[in-house]
Amino acid sequence: MSPPRRSELEMRKELVRLRMEMQRQQLDYHAEPLRHPLRQLGHLFAPGRAARGKGTPLAFGGVLLLTLFGKRLGRFGKLARFALEVYPLVSAGLRQYRESRPPKPPQAPPKPQA
């Protein structure tokens, strides 16, 4: 025999419960940096992060700005957060690319035309 079907009212209640739980988890996730701002700063200066790519004052200022005003910036805030996440990867990749290329031999100055 097939299992008994739940009533429509029970299914709606369950859906509402799941939505409320999802919203609670989202609030917890987004409130974490506000609850522990010193922990956020600690992650910036962690030894593992410094080895990947040293933070510049500009990146540090961007992180601070996004921590304070991230939600109010809308699409620009999302784009800026993405850029700050990608910046260490791109800078490390460029550094590795420059180090792997052989240096160019010095060129002789052009001969003056008579």
C-alpha cells in the first residue's frame, strides 16, 4: 500500500517552517561579521593569508568599507566583495607568471642616423 498522503494544510505548515529556518540561518550567516568584528580583522592578518598574497592598504580599506556599508551598496557592494575575494588570487597568479618568464636581455640603444 502507498503511504498516507499529507493534507495540504500540513504541507503548507512544513513549507512555512522550512522557509523560517532558512531565513534564520541567513540572518545568522550575515550577522556573524557584525557580532565578531575583531575576528574578521584577525582573519585579514592570519599567517596563511599573508603567504597567499599580502594585503595592501587599499584592500584593507575596501574590506573595512564593505564591512560597514556592504548591504547598503547593493550591486556595487556585491561586485566589490567579489573583486576583493579574487584580488589575492589574481595578484598571486600575476606574480607567478612574472617570476616564471625569463628576463629579457638588455637591448642595445639604437644607432644614430647620420
